[in-house]
Amino acid sequence: MNKQHLALSLSVGVLGGISLIVATAFTHYIVWVGFIAWGLFFKNGGDNTALKMGITAGTYGAVLAGLFFVLSSAINIGGSLNGPIWIAITVFALIYGTQVPIFSCAPTAVCGYAVTAGYCIHAVDGAMIPMISTMAITNPVVSIVISIIIGSIFGMLSGKLAKAIGG
């Protein structure tokens, strides 16, 4: 068995358990979103640049998903096609905006958008959607961003712990 792989498995396993404890103690950390950010940290290179990119691109996606909910509920521009039109507009902006260097990781930005939309739609049958326009920690975009940050940090920590264990 590869010693480095064993060290990474051990570090991710232990910190994964700690991540759940954090989610239990701090309800604005959504553990499954954290694990997605954690995985993206490694997919994006597993270094300081990956940490920054995961946080900025993931946050960018989350904010645009929040903007979708705000705009689609405030401005009906397409009747029964209102939602799809606003999705098209905000997803166009999402991908177009990845030209900006701090948002340039399109897969991470798309994941930020997707987890925000999924959380808002499926958490308590859409009960999060009205909270999207509040300036409070209960805003689902805030919870998603917090989860992206914490998950990315757990990714960084697990990489460092794996190096310490594996030599």
C-alpha cells in the first residue's frame, strides 16, 4: 500500500469526523457543501492557490445563484418561462465572469452556484428562498459561503496533516 495515500486517507477520515462535529456545533456550516469544497481544493491543485480559487470562485457562484432567486422573484420577464430565462442570464454571467482571474475556475464557480440553488430549493421545501434577500447569517448564500470557506480550509489542513504523517 502507498504510504502517502494511507496518510491522506487517515487525515481526511479524521478531519472528516471533526468536520461533522463543527457542523453540529455551528449550524451555518453545511457539511456536505464543505466536503464538496474540500474535494475541489484537491482537484484545483491542493495548494495555497487552490485554497484562494476555491473560496473566490465558489463564492462567486453562490452569489450569482442568490442573485437568480432575488431577480426571478422580483422581476417577471418571461411569464411561465421566468425561471429558465433568469437561469440563462445568471449562468451566462457566471461563465462569462470566469474571465476574471479570481473567479477563473469555472467548475468551482458552477459548483458554488449548484450547491446554493440546491440548498435553497430543497432545504425545507424551499423555505430558504425568501431568506435569500436578507442581510443576515441566516441568508442561505452566507451559509454556503461559510461552508465553502470551512471546507476549503479542511482540505488544506488534511493535505498538511497527510504530509506530516506520511513524511
